[in-house]
Amino acid sequence: MSKNQLVMYGVGDVAPYREDLSSSFAHVRELFRESDLTFGQLESVLSETGPLSSCTRMGCSSRPEVAPVLKEAGFDVISFASNHALDYGRDAFRETLKHLRDAGLYVIGAGENEETACRMYSFPHPDDLEKMLNDIREAKQKADLILGHHAHILKPIEMYKGKAIFYSLGNFAMEEVTDMLRDVKAKGQDMKTSKSHTEMTAISDTFKTTKRLWVWELRSMDEQEDERILKLLKAGLVLPPWKDKSQGRGVGGGYAQSGLGLGPSLVLLLVDYTKILDHGTLELIEQARECQSRLRFTDAESIDKFRYYRAVIMAFEAMNTLADRYSRLAYEMAYKEKDPVRRAELQTIGETCAWVPRHKPRTFREAIQCFWFQFLMLSPSTTLPGGRFDQYMYPYYKADLEAGRITREEAVELLCCMRLKNM
């Protein structure tokens, strides 16, 4: 390596939490050790003591042994400018800094005072906001490289006056880093009474693990509505089926890929699936383009609208591309298939995926396929509810049944095929 060349690795959020901590970096250890400098962002407190802060929605803590593991993996600089830095109070915060420094790591972004923290901020106090803005202005003038984090996703890279800005390095070695049993004991209360979890989650005494498991509880203002929804939940609308109102699905079972939504709604969001069912993506794309053409860019809001319409077009075109791939694959499989029954099935799949979601579905089969493409694009981990699937799908089933295009048994088979995708 030339003396004039500097090799640096910068990675995003790090928070290993497993039996063999060092295995988190098994595939990068040699690379990191050979570099001149390796940077990472610590996303968890390294302490097993301290009460969970009352204003913390989801505490993140890992074992103190993480610090020497980071050093052994080749890290040199660790940023602790995290919104989780004070999850377990100031003592746990200081303990984390000590573990990192004792391991020989250079800590930035957090410290006992402004000087040792290098004047970096996570969520600035209003009194510190002007200081933070001044630091940003200064960084723009003097910094050679800006590495961003916290967003947990990769974000764009921009060249600013010849210098690189990485807006977010995403996650690098993140795991579920919380001990819920400890948190419940420390706070002396059930998690369902904590901030942002009211009437959403509950902790069961049967928890035997430090990994996060959810027990859902059904509780609304309408007792009669509860009983009606409970029948659907117990029938398998979500998997595993619910046991009763208070225990939900119970401890364990699937998390992601566990049914049409993990509960009534984990993300407090309900999608209007009927929009594409009623219009098709091609019509919606044309509507978005028409709205774009009418913009006059006389104010900042017009720019936001333009970006929104562009995002709509990109999203629907991506959905069309996904459907095309399924259609081509089905036709290719049909061409090679020797069994005439299976060949006909594959040809029907190819035709269906070529029609929806571009166009309005004409049959129950096409409507289910159109729904599935939406669901798959919106929530690949199936944490999004399917809404009132029965209400917006029934008209297609009724029309096909009356026209003799489908039997009840064939409709049940289609529903079961879709259900299997969410097991």
C-alpha cells in the first residue's frame, strides 16, 4: 500500500446480541484489520444495569463484552451519537463509554460533556439547536467526509464541493437488543402501560427468552365489535390463530410471514386496496402524469407534489414489472410442462399476471392476484393488515359464482393458496 493512500471502512448501525458475539463480524474481520481506520455506529447501551427510562419506547441494550469484540473485529472509531444512548439512564451511559474506551476504541458523538462528545448531537435540546446548526455549517466548510447513520436504511450519496456525504450507512450488524423481562422488572409496570404501547402490547409471565416476543390483546370501546373481530382472529386471519381476547395468539409463533397482519394493526396503517382493484395501475399512472402536467411550480408545495406524483408512477411501474416477471416465468414453465392439467394452470397464471395489476380485475382469480401484488409490494414481511378483505373481494366471487366461472370449491382453493403464502 502506498504511503499516500488511506484505506478506511465506514459502516452503519452496530448492535450484536447473540451467544457468539464475534460471529457477527466473521466475514469482515480480516478486511477491517487491514484498513487504516474502521468506523461504526453503536446503537445499543453496553450495560446490564440501570432502569429503563420512562420516556423510552423501545430500549436497546447489549452486553459489555461487545466493546472488546468490536476492537477485535478491527474497529477503531465508534460513534455513540444515538437516540438510545440514555435508554437506561446516565450510569449505564457512562458505563458504556468506559467499556468502549477500555477496549481501546476512540469514541465520538457522545461524552460526559460537550467537549468529549465532539459536539455531535442526536436529538438536540432546543437550547443546543443553534450550536448544532453552526457545527453543520462548519462541517460543510472543513469536513472531508460525512458519514450519516440512525435511519436504519441506506440513503443516497452526494458529492458536495468535491467531498462525499453518505446520508445514511444503514444497518450493519443489528439484532434484537433488548431484555424485556429486565425492563418490566426495572420499570415495575406492564409494557402495555408504557409510552406508545398503551392497549397494544402486554408482557406474559411465561417469557423465557430475552428476544422480543409479542402478545396481542384485543380491547376496544365496543364489546360487541370485539367479539365479532375475535371470531375472525380465532379462525386464522392471523397466524397462529388467536386463543382469546387477553392472550391473543400467545407467546411464540411466527413474527414476520405470520398471516395477513400480525394483529388488528401493528403499524396503525390501513391501505385502500380497492384503488388499484377499481382502476388498475395504468389508469392511476396516467392520472398521476396528468396531475404532474398541470403543476406550475409557483411555490414550494408544487415541487413536493411533483415528487409525490413521480413516486406514484415509479411505484406502480415497479408493481407492473414484478407482475411481468411472474407472467414470463409462468409461461416459460408452461412451455416445458408435460402434464396438460398443470400446463393449463400455468398458462392461466401467466395470463392473469399479464392482466393485473395493470388493468381492473375481471374475475375473482384476477382480483386475488391483484391484491397479492399490492400486499407483496407494500409489506414483504406481512406486517401490514389486509383490511376488510371479505368486503372488497366478495363482489368478484359473487359475480363469478353467478356467471358459472367458478365453484365454491375452486374459490376456497384460491384462498388457501394465498393463505399458504402467509404461513
